Amino acid sequence: MLASSVKGIEEWYPLQPVDRDDEIQGEIEMSVCLLEEGYIKLQILQARGLAAKDTSGTFDPFVKFSYGGQVYKTEIVKKTRFPRWNQTFSLPVLDPTSEECKDSIELVVWDWDRLGQNDFMGLARISLESLVVGKAHTAWYRLRPRLKRQTSKSDLVNHELGSLRLMILVREDTILPSRYYKPLLDLMVESVMPPWTDYANVVSIFQETMVADRTEMATIMVKLYLGQGKIVEFLDYLNVIDLKQSEKATLFRGNSFATKANDQFMKVVGSMYLRRVLKNVLDTVFEEKKNTEIDPTKIELHSGQNMATVLENNTATLATYLHRTITMILQSVKHCPPIMRLAFKKLRQRVEEKFPPENEGNGNVGYLAISGFLFLRFFAPAILAPRLFFLRDNHADKKTARTLTLIAKAIQNIGNLGSQLGSGKEEFMRPLHPLIKDNVSKVKEFLDELVVIGDRLDSVEVSYYRAPLVIREGWLYKRKRSSLAPGLIGAVAWQKRHFWLSRTSLQYSKSTTDDMNSRHTLNASRICAVEMVDQAAFQTPNVFQVVYQVASTKLDYFYFMAKDINEQQQWLSALRKVCLANREMFSAFHPGSHRHGKWSCCLKTLKSAAGCSKAHAGVILGDFQDPLDSEAEAQTVFSQLWSGFEKIRRRFCSERPFPMLELRSPLPTIDESSFPIPSPTVTSGEKKRKASRQTSAPPGSVEKGRHLTRLRSLGSMTAGSPEPLSEDDSLDMIDENGHVFSEQKMRTMSSEVSIESTASAQLKTVAEGDVMSQLVQGELPTTAIRHDSKGNETSPPLAISERLLDELEKLRNAHDMYKSVPRRNSVLESL
């Protein structure tokens, strides 16, 4: 149900009492085989990831089951969550008519307790129905809780435990290698490159067809265009479209796709800028916890306090925080990412083109456009909720939250250039009005200086926003290298260090002021696993590990301790994101530590022994600080567009001939190093468009025009060239009679193609509007060439939407082929 819901599920779920027997996790490996002698050979091999039932984190598991009226039990394996039994049981084949004959065996895992009752750890059922004589079936079975009666709604109400509101969305995609998405990405780039037309392009089509959350899709598009180096053009296009529908009083104040994209752009690109500007001020507010309430209706006076004195003191404290915040912002021009400054420059130019500043009442419109985004949608939200912008690890308490709210209100007033002051709202803010008014002119100077930047970025500036220098930083405790021996215990075994995580490395040092050369560095590409560590390993919670490849055959283990589980999960997620592309990531790991000559989890003696628990390399927390991943972003865009495929066809391409190639090539083979280019098949959507073409043009004319169009393209690329066609162009071509052109025949036709091309050149003199009307009526071939006012050749109307449908079909075929071909456990499959 979750997978079929495009927008996910959002519901209130009643909280239920927790039964100790319901806290089940882990898997058990078993093998079953039917022997010719009339016996069933059942092997209970091992288990992994069992749930801890006590504070020690380990237990003494054994397996128990009944069959044919007899009870069977394995040995007890002491002090482990990863027991290995390797025990074999010979079970007689029962008479099918016997009451004791069952179609499955239920096995229960228990934790042996010397003094009390054994603890239930889960059960698994192994089927006996499909057994084949002499063929063993070995598999991992997930442990499950006991079946119980369903809890009624009246029982839940009687407990009065409350409810939890959850929004759950499951999205599963197969991500192909990057070259599959290149044509789609090229189309998306082409769509935002000026000069623009009023005809459909990929961005406008995407906005019409997307069904997912607008904010999430805006983030995806921002990251995609960042990766293509065209983010300024993308935002510029959206802003121009939004400006056509905006009035001066409501400029960029709605929740359009343009405003969402600008918001997410600032978050993605400006995270480090935000940290540099606001982090110190926010840390001071959190640490001092001073009272800054200036609303008399919310102040509670204690004995001996005077309202006027309290207001004066609180106002002074709040003014100090506000002054520091404004000062940090006004002095931050040199720290603002160049790409943000360039985007703001383009934004201001577009606004002033529509609302010329020399006209009456338009003097501040250019300033307000930038400050509306920078102050109202960037600085103010970050001050109000610093944890959501990764400026603090925890949410603020009630008093601190009120201080942040008041500072954010003042920043909003400054962003509005003081235009809302004296409007009669929130009169308690009046004591701050002089400070706000004094800084309005300074804010204008700041905005003027901010947009003083060239129209192009150099390579250094481009790398700044494509790969942020630091993804996460903070204090952690690192396990001492010598403390893995039995000598040190407790706090003595851990050292406090400051960590910096970037796209390429994890660094740590004793002090935040240490330079790059004095820091210890772990190369991110050599990380093989990032996993949690059992509490029992060091008798310490919130520990995680980084398995590091020192040499081709040597591994090193680094253990780090976070202050709480939230910080632990955030570091795990950030590290895993950095390592997503690593080819040497392990599929299994040891959740314990290797001490006293053995692993504390599975009791194996070799330190190099294979892991005993399944790794979680892809388990991450999604946020706007995720590294750019052009393939994943392109796949998300493709999924959204494909869901609206028929809508696109009916809306943009149903009334005109559609150029489509019929390609013939054999099914390629699959290997780990290179995924093949698939041969697109004729889809149902293509058949519908073929029927539409045949009704709008004379018989034969579409076929001839369609193939000649493609041959002209090949002719221009290959005429007079001794080199063979490239992989993308070496396709079988079909003429109107169904004959297949070979590569050599296509070359010999190149001169004829050139003659054909001269005829279409006559269309250059046709007016743009006439071309459009004749194309729709089928009076001109689809190879009509359009030119802008400067004489530059442009695509015909609707051409991008037609090419988009082509690329969507090709990508769909690539996905179908990928799913139909058996795959090995390779890096490609893990994508």
C-alpha cells in the first residue's frame, strides 16, 4: 500500500502498550533437505542481530522446536548476540494422514536464564511442502513475534497513551549509469538557456506533471542543475515566469515553485555561510539562557520586581543579541558563496526590468526582492529553528525559543526595510524600532555590495558550491588505540576530539583552531563500513565505528562515541552519504570489538574474520545537505515525468506529426564494468502517437520525412569522415519501404542527404507564426527550422516536448531491460 501511494500516507496512529515479547529482531539461518532414506535433515546453523533483553547486551541463546510429538533443542551458546550452533537433526517423514503431520516446523529462539524464566527472542517457520529429494534448501529466516489477538480500539482508548502522527513515503527506484540520463539532462539544460519561448519545455512540463511534494522536488531540481553548472539559469528562468504573474506588493511572497526553488537553493549552497554568520550568536543565546521577553502580557513578575525595570533589562539584552546578529550579517559579503551572489544579481536585474527603479514607488523593489529571500526566507527561519538548519544539535527550551522568535521578528522587519514598522501590529516590538531603522540604510548598502560580482564564475568558485568544503563538524569522543587492550576502562579510554567531515575525508584534532596539516585524516574513499557498536562491546552507549582500509589486505577499526543517539545517527548518516560511491563497502560487519583474542559479538578469534551482522551502508537520513548525486536526481525527475507521460502526449504532442526512430539491435550482455545501451522497443505510447501521426499527414509523407530527418543528422556528422559511426549513431536505419540501411549505405547517401537538406533551407524565410500553423495542419515537414530575431537557429515549437517523450520511452525501456536481465551482486546493482 505504501509503495503504490505517490504522496505517501499521513495518519494518526494510537500508541499501544509494549509487550516485552514483541521486541523482536534478528534472523536465523537454517538448512532443510529431504533424504531418500525417508528422513528430513534439518540443520540449525546460526543467528544474527538478536535483540538485547538486558543491560549487558549479550545473552545465552538456544533454539527449541517440536516435531512428531517430540521436543528438540540445540545447545546453549553463552554470551553472544550472534550464536553459531551448526547442529543437525534427523526427523522422520510422518504419515500425511497423521494429526501430528504439519506442513511447517515452528522454531523458537530463547535466551537461557539460570535463575528465572527463559526470555522469548522470536520464532521462525520453515516450510516442508516444497521439499525435493536430495536437494537442500538453505536460507535466512526473519524472527517474528508470537501471534496474538488483535487489539481492539476500545482497549487502546482505555490505555489513554495518546497518538502519534506519522507521514510515511516509500519510493523505490532503479538508478541506471549516468550516460543513460545524459540526453534527458541535456534537454533540461537546454530548457533553461535563453532565449526562452512561450512554448513548452522540460521545466514547465515537470511542474505540470509532478505529483510529489513541491519542496522535495524543488530540492531535487536545484541539486540537479547545480551538478550541471546551470543553477543560475534555472533560477533565472523560474523567476522570470513568476514575475509575469506577480504584482509589486506580492513579489515572491507566495509558495510557487520559483520561491521553493530559491529557498532550497539557499539552503543547499549557503549552509556553511549560514554557520559562519549565525553560529556564534546562536551558541551565546543557547548558553546564556537570558530572559528577553518584551511583551508585558507574557511577563511574570516575581516578588520585588518592577515591570518597567524588567522590560528595560530585557530590551537591552535583546537589543544586544540583535545588534550582534545584524553586524555579523552586514559584514558577511565576502563569505557569501559567489553562486548565491550571482543568483541575487540576476534576480535584481529581472525585477528592475519589470519595475524600473526610476518610476515612482519602485525605488526599493530590487532591494526587497533580494532581502525577501535572504532575510525573510533564509536568516529568519534559521534563527527561529536552528536545529533544522544544522546550527544546533537540539531544539531550544521555552525561554531560548522565545528569544529566537523575537530576534527573528526583528530580522524580518529589517528584511522588509522597515516598511511594516508603525503599522499597529505587535506594539511591544516598538523599543527595537530605532535599532531597526538605523540599519535599513546599511542593509541597502550590504545588498548593493552583495550583487557586485561578474556574470561568470571561475573554476574555483564553481567547485565551492558543487562540493561543500565541510558537510558536518563537531565534537566526538575517540577510543584510544591502546585501550582496545584490557588495560584502560571507563572515561580514561576515550579522548575528546573535534571532527570535520568533507566529501573526501574525515579529519580530527584536539582543537578547532588546528590547521589542516596538523589534523589526523582518514580518506573517505578507503572507508569500508560505518556502523553502530553494541553497548556491551565497551559498556558505553552511542558508539559507532569506521572500518578503514589501511592497505589492500589490512583493516583498521576506529571507534567514536557521541553524546546521544540523535548525534550518533546524524554522524552515521553523514558518513554513509560520503561513502555511497565506495566500491569496497562491506556487506557484513562486527558490531562488537576484538578484545582478549576474540570478537565480543560472534566469538570468532581472527580479527580478519568475516562480519557476523548485515551492514547498513544505504541507511541514511535525507536532508538538503546530501551530496549531489546527478543519477539519483535525474531518476527522480524521470519518475515524475513518466507518471505524467500520457498527459504530456495529449497536452503537447497529439495534434502534430512526431519524429520517431525505429531501432533494431540485439539484446546486449550485462557485465559489472559497463551497462549496455538498450534497444528501445515500440511502446504502447509510441503506437498511439503513430496512429495520431497517420491521421494528420498523407500516407507515406510522415515515414519519409521522419527517416530523412534522422539521415540528415547522420549525414552532417559522417559525410567525408573516415571514422566509423560512434556507438550512439551505429543504429540500423529503416526507410519507408522497411529496408534496413547499413552504415556504408548511409555514408553513400550523405551527398543525397545534403541535397535534401537544401530544400528545407527555404523554410528559413517563413514567418514563425505561419510555420507553427502549417506544422499543426501537417502542411510542412517536421524538419522546419526556426530562427530568432538575431538569425540564430532554434528548435521548432513543441520540439523539446517531442524529444522529451522520446527520451522518457528510452529510459523506460532501459529500466525494463535492466529488470529482465539476471544481475550479479555488483556495485551497479547496489545503486
